[in-house]
Amino acid sequence: ELKVEQNPLFLSMQEGKNYTIYCNYSTTSDRLYWYRQDPGKSLESLFVLLSNGAVKQEGRLMASLDTKARLSTLHITAAVHDLSATYFCAVAANSGYALNFGKGTSLLVTP
Amino acid sequence: GAGVSQSPRYKVAKRGQDVALRCDPISGHVSLFWYQQALGQGPEFLTYFQNEAQLDKSGLPSDRFFAERPEGSVSTLKIQRTQQEDSAVYLCASSLARGTGEGQPQHFGDGTRLSIL
């Protein structure tokens, strides 16, 4: 069974600060996804990472993938209030059809 | 453009009733997924369709759960004899790719929030 662990689960940070969310997974995979979810809303796709060493950036968010360490990171640069949301990483096993999600990181950016 | 549409947005049912949840995927998307999301948790996989074929139903919690996609577009998730533990948000997602191949993201609907009294 593929397990996905995120940490931290809760994160309160000040505007303008930097921080990193970590996503570890338990079995071989070369497909990792980051999603954002606002309260009562659906999941919005942020990044798709397909290979070892992949790095993608969009605005203040940057995601990377190390398949050998089975680790992905989501780095937040100079946080702003609009980034407050829950962030999920999800991993696709090399066999099977499902996305396996972590429990999510609930991010609150305060003035 | 039209995204994944789910209805109803909210459903309240008494324990023991049957419910049906509908999903309209993005037009042309081959793959359709159902997930269950409990409060404060990540979504958990229920079942997967490739066109009209249900290729994986390993995540369905019991035989009270049934899903179909008869014409390869709209899908219905049915729960019979509902129990309180069925209370959750049910999310539908669709994708251009087959399964999780080709690195295409899954596009999610807003979900149906099901409450069993």
C-alpha cells in the first residue's frame, strides 16, 4: 500500500516569510501532484512532477521532486495572505489508477 | 470553460435511505475517478472508469456502494442503505489521460457533501 505523509499538517506563517512543506511517500513512483484546496471548494491542480529532479515554479510557489529519496517539497517564498489554503500532495503508484493523497497541510498566512 | 460538475452540492439523508450522486466530467475526458474525503483528511480513492469500463473499484468500502458510467460520460455513484459513517464529501475527477498515465492532472468537481442522520 502506497503511503503519503505530509508535514507539517498545520502551518501558521507571517506574510513575507519563506517556508517549505514536505511530502514523503513509501513506494516507487515518478508521478507526483500538488493540489490546493480552499474551504468548501474543490481541489485545484498546482503542479505535476514527472521525473527525478523535476522543479516547477508558479508565482511564490516552487515544487521539486527527488524520486530516489521519495520526497517532494513545496517551497513558499515571501508568503502573502492569498496563499492561505490547504495543500495536498498526491502520488500515483507506478501500477494502478488511483492518486494517493497525503492528509494535507493547512496553511494560514497572517499579517 | 466547463469544468467537472457534480450534483447535488449537498445531500441530507436518513440512515437506511439510498442516495445517488451525479458527476458530469469535462467533455472528452477519458478517465473518471470518484474519491471520498472525510473532514480534515485527504481524498481517498473509490473507483475508476476508463470510458464506460470500470477498471478499478478496489476503494469502494462495501457492496452498498455502486458506480456506473454507462455511456462513457456522466457517472453516478449510488450508496444503498446509507450509514452514518458514509457522511463525507464525495469528489469526482476527470482526466484526458488513461489512468494516471502521461502526467495529466485530474480535474476535480466541487463535490457533494453527504450527511447521514
